Amino acid sequence: MDTKGLVWSAGDSLPHAPAKEYGMPGHSTGRRHPHQQLALFTALFLIVVWGANFTLQKHLFALMGPGGFLFGRYLVMPVAGLLLMRWRLGCWFPPVSRADLRRLAWLGFVGHALHVGMVSYGIHWSTAFSSSVILACGPLFTLLILRWHGLERLAPAQVLGVAIACVGVLMFLSDKLLGGHWRASGGDLFLLVAASFFSYYTVAAKPVIERLGAVKTMGYATLLGCIPVLLLTWPAAGEVDWAALSVWTWLGFFWAVLVSAFIGWLAWGWINAVRGVASTAPLMYLMPPVAGVFAWALTGEHYTWIKIAGAGVTLLGVALAQYAGQLKAIARFRA
């Protein structure tokens, strides 16, 4: 769901941007917020919603295809983005310079057309559980991009975490590769590339968010990013028999697009503001297990021991790479 990372929804890459990028506290201030418990319960509820959303999207893709789903999604999301800017900023189209419009158009293309588009097709070709685990690798690409730009020095423990996660991914994919399940394997690789695009988006969006604010960045990136998506998915949308879709299908569609993605992002922003990103982000590692339970219960997806072990090793590596640097900084500060 779509951060939450400004374009994120369950089924998109997991949110992993630092707290300061969104103007939210990254750690506790020492005073307990009166809504701490409500924020925790809301976060856990969202984890369940986002975990279930992988299976829901698989079902919707089977009915309208990923192209049809994307077309419908990007008819709805720009309206939601406009309403958000009207609500938070007081006008439908807040002023931005031409240079910023070009930057926002590029962010919209990367975040929506490339990332969300590739994620949708990747989930369609892969499985719900596999998609949730592969997309959890997003923070690895963010660290590598930051290192490439010279903005982050990786601690030895972080390098080890990246290596462990790579081994975990190979373990996770081994049963599909050895079994000749090329479509599912291709979907997983597609999702890995999509996760890298979201990481690039996260890094590239930071200076824009700091200058324009998260709401304006999200709103315009969605408005401008929807244009290539609608153009590319128009042929697929023409093949969908929209009138034949049931009421339950439409309810599922709007739940996935508005509740899980858009309202979920707003709720996650509030949760981070109350609890702090440092306290909330680790909850995201609950999403793959939740997605796995829903996929097993609703679609009969089954898991081998090597796949379960690979998922565990992958998440361990991602967590080590993501948090080792923070733990080292905290230890140095306390010393």
C-alpha cells in the first residue's frame, strides 16, 4: 500500500524512509503520548490489512488483470490526492515552480508508472507470500543507493546484513528455480527490480519533500504519475468487462485502493507521529508472516521448509542491514 513512502500500499514496497524525511519523530521524547496504545493497535490492524491485501490483489488481478486494476486505481488515486491537498493545504493546486513540476513528474513516473506498475504485474505472476518477502528487501537497495551517492557509510554489520539477505533470497527462490516455475520466479525477480525503483524514489524524493512538504509532493507526484499509467494500461482496461464485475469485486477494489493504500498511508503517518518511526518501523517485519497466513488460509498456498527458512534469513539480513548502523550510532552516543 502507496509510504507510507508517498506511493506505497501493501503490494508495493515496504515503507522504510528515515523519520526526518517526513518531519516525524524518529525516537521517543521521553513523554508518553496519550494515544500510544491506540496507535499501537492501529498499527497492528494496518499490518493485518496490508498483509491480507496481497491476497486480495491477487484475486482482483484474476478478475480484471493487473492492467485493468492499475487503470482503475489511477482514475481514483488522483482524485484522492486532490482532496488531500484541498484538505491539508487549502487549495486544489498549490503553486509550484516549473522546475519542481519537472522533478515531481519524474518522481511520479518512477514511483507510480515503474514501481507500482511493476509491483502489480510481479504480484500477479508470483504468489502473495513471495511478493511480501521480496518487497521487504527494499531497505537494502536504499542503503546501496545512499552508499553509491556517498551519503551513507555502511558499517561491517550492515554489509554482513546485505550478504545474509542475498543468501536468504537465493534460498527463498531455490524451490521455484529448481522446480522450473519460471513465471513465478520471473515475478519475484520483477519485484526485486520494482523494490529498487522504490528505493531510488525514496532517496530522490527526500530533497523535494523537505522543500515542498510530503502532502504537496504526494499530491503532484500522483497527479503527474497517473498520466503514463493510464496511457499504458488503456488497452488492458478495454478488455475488462467492467459491467460484469460483482458488487463484492468493486468493494474489494475500493478497499485495496482507498482503505489499504490511501487511508492506510494517512493512518501510518499519524502512527509514526505518535510512536516515532524507530518504534514503529520494526512492526513491518510482521507483514510477510501475516501475508503468508492469509495466502495459506484463503488460497491454499503452501510452503516448503527451505522457503520458510529462506524468508526468515532474508528478513534477518534486511533487519541487520537496516538497523545495525542505528544501533552503532546509539552505542557511540551513549559512550
